[in-house]
Amino acid sequence: MLVVAVLSAGCIGASGPITDTDATPTPTPGTQPDSTDTGTPTPEPTPTPEPTLTSATEVTPTPTAEPTPTATPGWSEPQPPNEPEAKYDDTNRTRIFDVRVVNEEESANGSGYSDFDLEVDANTSMENVDPASHGSVEGEPYFLVYANDELIYRSDYVEFRNGTFTLEVHPGALDQFEEGSLKLVVFLMDRDSTYDDEYDYETVRIEYSPE
């Protein structure tokens, strides 16, 4: 009986008495959150996607206004003939038959015309007009127009033919003149390397009145 009592007492001493402090076990790290970390987590910012240009969102730049074309572009003085020589007596042949004023534009005050063109009936054929020593070179016909002795028009080379030619007078060529009568002289020329030949001319008049 004495032996049993000692063994019972040894078991009680080894385990110790149960108290209230042993009722709640210490949390194992990583198994439960820290009781002091109760704040709401800050959400990560959501990146704003780059805008995709589509037909609906694409920005259309405002077009730059086109410059308004000038009604009458600038006029420059025509190139004068190259040392002109008269050849009327050499051929004794009529090449300009008539000159008419056409496409007239009446001026605002009604006392004349502010713009016009010329129509010329002429034979511009110039085969064999140069000396035989020049070889087979043919003439290079073109027209000149003088107004009150001022050169206002020079055509490009025209084809060889007997017909009607329209000479478009630039309005800017007339700005140098005051209101009044203009004496218009049309020359039929042949371009040469040294001297440009005058083969015929015709005169017409018009009442000019600037705008």
C-alpha cells in the first residue's frame, strides 16, 4: 500500500497543476494572423489602359485652309524680239488678213473695256523663209502684240497653217495704261538665232477703261 501512494504522488508532481493560463494555446506561427494586424489592405492601383485610336476616337486635325487663288495671277513683261528686222518688202506677201477684239469685258463705269483678247486670221506657213545657206531650217512663227508701243503679249511658237489664232491678253498687261484709246499692233514674227524677222502686222483700236 505504501508503494502505490508514492507513485501517485510522483505523477502529480511531474505534470503540475492545471491553471487558467494554460487554457489558450500559443498560436503556431503561420497558422493564424497576428491579432494586432486588423487594418484593411490597400488595393493595388489598377493601371489605366492606353487608349486605342479607332475611327470613333481618332482625333481629326482641322484642315488648313487652302489659299484662295488670285483671280488674275501676276503678269510679267514678255521677252522682246531678238534684233527685229522687217521683211515685208522681201516677200511682198500678205500673211495677216484680219485682227478682231474678242471676249471683251465691259468696265464698271461703262466707258470702255477692262479686259479683252485678240483673234487673228493669218497664214503662218514659213517653209523656205530662211536663206538656202541655212540648210533645211524652217521658220519658227510667233505673234507679238504692242499696245501704244508697249509690248504686252508674246505667243509660243505656232503651227504652220492658214487659219484663226486666239491671242489671250493678260489683264495685268493692261494695268500700266490709263483710260482711253489703245492702239493694238499684232506682228507675225519668225524666230532666228541673230535677228527675228517681222513678216506682217495689223492694227486695231479699242477703248480701254480700268476697273
